[in-house]
Amino acid sequence: MKFSCFLAVLLAVSTGTPDVLANAPDVDPASDPDHFGPPDKILFWTPEQQVAGYRNIDKIMPTRAIIADGTALELPEALGE
């Protein structure tokens, strides 16, 4: 559940309009740890916590690498093909 909430927030932020992204607060990456919000309150992070937290999500939430097996599957060009 937490992961799906994170994905929804990440999609909302990453697909935001340019003026929303331009209004994001300027947080120095060196001070990111000072701005980390509580992981269980990700939907209520302040703008400063969002800037610092999203670019450091691997330090806040459990993550893992998923290795591709080298066999790519072709995607259909349209639904139903």
C-alpha cells in the first residue's frame, strides 16, 4: 500500500505542469538529510521535504535493484494486437 501511494505521488509530481515544477523550493542537496520527512507521512510532506525526499527515496524507503534477464518482449503497437 505504501509503495502504491508513493507511485501515485511520484507520478503526480513528475507529470506536473512546468510552472508547478518551476515553483519548487530550492534545497541544497548537501542539506537534504535536514529536510527528510517521515516516510509514513509522504503524502503530507512539505515542499522542501518533497524536493529532498524524492531525490533520496532510496535512503528513506526500502528499495532493491531488479535485474533484467536480457530478453526483451516486443510491445504491441495498439490495444488488441
